[in-house]
Amino acid sequence: MAKLTGKVLIAQGGGPTAVINQSLVGAVLESRKFFEVTRVYGATNGVRGIINEDFLDLSQETTHNLEQVAMTPSSALLSTRDKPDDAYCREIFKVCQAHDVRYFFYIGGNDSADTVRIVNSNAEGAGYDMRCIHIPKTVDNDLVINDHTPGFGSAARYVAQAFMGYNLDNRALPGVFIGIVMGRNAGFLTASATLGRKYEDDGPHHVYVPERPFSEEQFLGDVKATMEKHGRCLVAVSEGVMDKDGKPFMIRLSGSSEADAHGNLQLSGSGALGDMLSDLVKEKLKIKRVRADTLGYAQRSYLGVVSDVDAHEAREVGEKAAQFAIWHDQDGSITIQRTGNYSVDYRLVALEEIAAKTKRMPKEFLSLAGNDTTWDFYNYGRPLLGSGFPNVHRIRAPKVARILKNGK
Amino acid sequence: MAKLTGKVLIAQGGGPTAVINQSLVGAVLESRKFFEVTRVYGATNGVRGIINEDFLDLSQETTHNLEQVAMTPSSALLSTRDKPDDAYCREIFKVCQAHDVRYFFYIGGNDSADTVRIVNSNAEGAGYDMRCIHIPKTVDNDLVINDHTPGFGSAARYVAQAFMGYNLDNRALPGVFIGIVMGRNAGFLTASATLGRKYEDDGPHHVYVPERPFSEEQFLGDVKATMEKHGRCLVAVSEGVMDKDGKPFMIRLSGSSEADAHGNLQLSGSGALGDMLSDLVKEKLKIKRVRADTLGYAQRSYLGVVSDVDAHEAREVGEKAAQFAIWHDQDGSITIQRTGNYSVDYRLVALEEIAAKTKRMPKEFLSLAGNDTTWDFYNYGRPLLGSGFPNVHRIRAPKVARILKNGK
């Protein structure tokens, strides 16, 4: 087994999650155990911090504070939306070489995996011995090969608990409620809105995800039918729902076009989609009480709603990165594999298997009409929410006979 | 001491809160201890359920299930937005008389207190012996005489934790973040966004509440100054902010005019205000990354974020209602008085002292410029968030010297 001596460099990319610092701390603490590791550096602001050489010496951070940081949501090393091209990745590699970085760990989604892949091929091309590992995270849960990804479970728990509350609120003051959930290409998080349903008439009564074409007609028909059945209707809609031509519904309705460096349209941080769907229901179905909430950044950053299962796994993928790279001298992307109900193990796969690819929900997670989840999804998603998931209860007292309006 | 024998009738009005069922269960369980109480009825859908005689016999509900219901947010007896006029209140009184209701407890805000007042005067006018008690609840915290009201502490905790997360997210991916918080006339809940600040540069950096006129110029100036200072800016804005003529900013910008039976403009359940402020910042300050989230119904209904202090007090105001009415044969509104740091006691005041009046934030809770909170507010609000409030931590590792960009 090769024993490559040098520094470890860690960075965090893309959107924060509730447990991304668990992965950071897992990788740092595990790395610090190895004799071969001369220093553990953390780059601030992701890849941008690397090319700017903005490094913190995490070898000099206390274990105790790192443990506290692990329990704090959102990227402790800060993040970036920069998407490095080949030239940018060459810069990253040069900085690694200059600082004698021999182990590079980048925590992020499929764009980050792609960055790690390019940096790795630069190192190989230059004959510089360096191990590069991608550590997965994403609230969207859209990395291929992975059963699920760290960050998703806590976001799903936040969403499920939010909809449990919306459902109770909507039951007390009936009407139509539309909740807009994060998810550009994959509907896992939106589908999670159904994981807290308990009673037969509990909402969300319908979910609309990017995996199925969104049709105004179906949506309005569903809302109308549920209003007739329950006198109220809750729906969960992915921010990324598309029409049958694959065009985001948001663009169609708004003409909005703000895009980030990854070419992604801005879908979050605005209430536009919810408000448009709300107007649609008011106009077409003549329903007065229609409300739309866009769940927003709280889904990935809310402080205090964390799945313990998610936190443990996020910690472990960080630890595994250090073990695969330093003990086993391997490059790749850490993936989570489900091995029981509920247990997982981790497998290293080639970076190109994950990089820039998107996983979507399998068809068995959605009902035939595409507007609800199935028990398959429930069995998939429920363990990821972790322990101590809250419960709701109803009064079951008998009705009293009327006196003044007897018989009415 | 009079010993009035007959039924207890309880109902819940207005918007739900996280702890409103604690008050319900407190009143039910305490009432069931009294020999004079022949039955405890709960009206479904607030006052509407009373005129429709939609009663559940809560005497026949198990104590154990009631305890479970107490921990479930949102009105278990369901609610209504009906605002009874004199004729409506006469109907309520007639139903009470027909069912031999001798104790009427209504849980709600200042509109509900007004309903209780009118029903009470109907009973007095008819010489019908009946005790009427208003049990306070409101997330807005806007009942006069009360130090604070049940429901506020949990909503404030939800808001504080949300902004702690937004702050971390905004720190990782800098830009302008605007959070729109519930609060039509009173800014307590918006001000609570500041209760989780820890480090000197933590946001929200500014708050805008209905107590102070909202000026576009001040707002844009504040955002600009904070962007220059910290490279990022978080603000919390009350949905009810008004211009200097007392006109809601929302109307001025949108021309929106949907009002409920109380004459209240619809401010919640739409992302319009946030989106408009976001556009304003983009246009006037030429800042690209501007995001707005409207916190929405989660503030009053989110499942799983409850202040234990709030829950205890909500329980006690329910119990006190039964004690004041049944033991002490009194009518009135239960109020919370602060008696220490931190302790409270309850005092019964005349219904007309609370009914249809609105409390606003005292001036010492706001900075001179009106765009931030003070330590007075912190000392007022912090105990209400309860125990186990989460904390955040940062990495404090030393910086590494640059090699390639040495000196830059």
C-alpha cells in the first residue's frame, strides 16, 4: 500500500445543507489520525478559495470546536457558485502542487464531482501523485448510483414537518394551500411532503414533480376533485415542474430568465411560481381562499431540524473519504448503498460515474397518474427522516345531539 | 362563592398556533375536576360551530388522548374567520342557553375577546347566569395589558431559528436576503428574527416593523451600507410595514385588495411583498444576488418547533380560565404578567380592556433609527423562546500563508 506523505485540502461547494459540516469534520478528524498527513487545510469559499489560496490550517483547530461546528448547519468553510472550467481546474491543481497537497476532498453535488474529476486528470497528466475524492451532498438527492445523499434526509424532514403543520392549519381554516418545494430536476424533496401523512384525509393530497409533465388541466382537475371530497386541498409542487416539452413552468408563466454560472435558472428565492399557481386556482376554479407558500432556503438551512440518520451518514462519508484516499490510495466518489431496512454501507466509484449526471425518481415512487407518492416511496424515504419524528393527534370525542337545529 | 351548575363550552378562533391546544386541554381537564360541571363541550370551527350546534362531548375524551392533542399544533377543534356581529352573538347566546351552557371559554385574539364581551352582555341582559372567559392566543403578540401572549414564544422561536439558518446560508453564499415575517400591526415576531444573533456580523442586520414608517430610501440605504461593510445583507421585514401615511406598503406596491371578514387585507400566503422588495434592490442598487423568502404559515403551524415556556403558559391560561370562572365565578380575559426574570403570573381583567385593541412594540425595543432591535428587546424576548435553543459555531483555525499569490 502506497504511503503518500503531504497535506490534505478540503473544501465545500454549492448550496449548504444541514449536515454538510458533519462531512467536513469527519474528513478532518479522520485525516488527522494519519501519520502521512502533514497538515489539514480547509479552503474558504470552495474552489474560489483554492485558486485564491485562502486556506485555514484545520490541524490547529480543536477537536471540541470541530464537533460543535459539525452540529451547525450550512458550509462552515463557506461556499461558491463558481463552476470551474478546464483552465480553472488547472489553477486548482497548480495551487495544490505548490502547497504539497496530496489529498484533495471536495464536498458537493454532481458539479463538484465534475470539478474533482478534472483536477484529478490534471494531476495524472502532470505525473503528480495526488488522491482526489468527491464527498457527496445535496438536498435534491439527485446523485446517480447513490441510494440517497447526505443533506437530503434533513431537508426531507424539514419539508415533511412543514407540510404536517400546513395540513393542520388548512384543516382548521379550509381552502387551497400550495407549497412550493426545492427540486430542479428531481422530485424527491417534494415527494417528502407526503411522509408525515397520518389520517386518511391528510394532505398534501397531490404532489407535482419534475419527473412528470405538469399540466394545468390535471392540476386544476385534481384541486377541484379534492375540494369536493374534503372541502380543502393541499398540494406540494416542485419549483422545477416542466410542461410536456420540458420547459420549466416557471419560465412559461413569468418569462423570468435569471441564470447562474451553471446555466441554472433561478427558481428559489422568489414566490413567483406559488403566486402564479394561486392566481390560476382563484381565476379558473373561483375559489376564494387560496394560499401559496414557497418553502425557500429554510429547506436546506433551517436551524434545529436535523435527521440523526442523515447526520451520521454525512459524518461517515467524510471519514470514508480519508480512509479510501489515505489508507487505500484511491480516487473516486463516495456513494451510499442501502444494505438493509435500515442500514447502509459506502462504496467508492469512479468520478466520471457521478460527475455531471442527474438521478431522478424511479417510476415506482409515483402513482400512475403521477400526482401522488406510493408506499414504495414511503418505505424508501421514511428511514431517512431519522428518529424522534413528531406525531399528530386528533380529538375523537362523540358528537352532541343538536337541540335548536334538531334534525338539521 | 356562587356554585353555578351546568355545562362548559370551549371553542378556538382565528389563526392556529403551535400551543393553542395546550390552552384547550388545560381548560378541559381543569373543568372536568369540578363537581358543578355537568359536561364539557367543544364547538368545532369556533363561533360558527356554536351557532350550528356542532359540539363534541369532551367529557368523553380520554385524558391520555387530550394530552397527545395538547402537543399537536393548530386548533384541534378547528377554527373560523367569522367575526360575529351583535345578531351573531345573540345566536351564540341562545345556543348556550338551550344547552344549559354556564361557562363559555373562547381561545383567540382581540377579535375573539370582543365576541366574548358581546356574548357576555347578552347573557347579562337576559338575566342568564353565565361566566364568559377569553383565553388569549396570538402569534402576533398584540394583545394589550399582556406582557406577551401564548403562541408568540413558539412562533418567535421558529422565526429566530429560521433566520439563524438564513444567516449561515447567506454567509456561505453572500448576497442580499429578505425575509418577510408575519405581523400586521405589531413587529414583535419580525423583531424576533434578531434573537439568534451571536457573532458581531450576524444577520438580520436590519428589521423593519409596522411601528415605524417604512421608507424605500432608508431601506435601500441600509442595504447598501451593510453590503459595503459585510459583503452581504440580511433583513427581516414585517408583512404589514406601512408608509408614513399609514398605508400598507404591500397595497402601494401591488394594488392588491383581498380582505377577510375582519376587513384585514390578505398579507400572508403570497410572496408578493418579498418579490417586490427584491426587485427594488436589484434595480436600484444593481445587486445581482438578491433572494426573498416569505416565511408563511410555517410560522404559526410548523410541527416540531415549540417553546416549552410558551407551551407551559398556554396550558396555564387554559387552567386559569376554568379556575376563575368556576371557583371564583368571574368573567374576563386572562392576561400574562411578568413577575421575574423569568417568571409569570396570571391576572383576570375586564373583557372590554382587551377586546378589539392592539398592542404595538414599545419604543425602547427599537433602535433610534427604527431599523434594529435593542438589548431591551433581547431581554424581553429571549426567555420566551424556551429551553434547548440551538447554538451555532464557527471554525477559528489560523490562516495559512499564500505561496503563489504571496503578499496579494
